[in-house]
Amino acid sequence: MTSPFDTLDALASGAVMEGFGEEAVLIPRRNSQYVEAAVDADRMAVKVRGIFSALAAASDLRGQSRGGEFTGTTRLVSEQTAFWIAAPQVAELGFRPAKGDLVRLPERCGSLCYAIAAIHPTSMGDLNLLLVREDVAE
């Protein structure tokens, strides 16, 4: 039996997916040390609908300093990227995404590709895939 909260969550997820969702292709890969990741023949590539987000992030790099040495800091600007998949889509995948799998965004200019760096499941069954940009030869 579903609770009212589960019903509300499903409605909210559906609305967010309708407004901001986009299609991606999840391509499973096998990772081996010292070798380029190859396609995993045991898991088929699937289309999945989710929400892609990329936002700028700034970090300060601070080293050891004494007195007036090394005043100031170095700022590093990076991009935090993630792809969120709602629980119903996760259930339809047929497999669990793994670190190193490829996420291709065919609807974006240049068909951007990202490798999964980390997977953060939520208590509701959603997956938040943390991504790093990857150049893939066609």
C-alpha cells in the first residue's frame, strides 16, 4: 500500500520530469586497468529519461603558509554534472548502472558524453549519477 507521501512524490517527480527531463543513452562498459573501457556485452545499452544538470562550482586551493608567505588563494573553477533518474525509470533499466558506464546525451549539441564517476541512490529509489566529461571517438 502506498502512502500519501509516495503518491505526492510520484506526482512531483512526474511534473519535474515533464518540464525538465531529457532522453539519454546509458551504455554499460567494462573497466580494466590500463585499458580503455570497452562496451559490456552482458548489459545492453538502454534509453532512459532523466534530468541533467551542470553548474559551475568554484573551489579555493589553500596551501600551507607562514606569516606573509603565500598570501591569497588560487581559485579553481569546475563544473558539477549529474543525471537524476526517478525510481520508476530505475526499475525499468534491467540492470544497475556502474561506475565507468557512459551516459550519452543525444538531444544536446554535439551529443555530449559523460562517464559515471559515482552513484548516489536515494531512500526513495531514485539514482543520482555524478558525471565527468569524456571525449569519445565516433
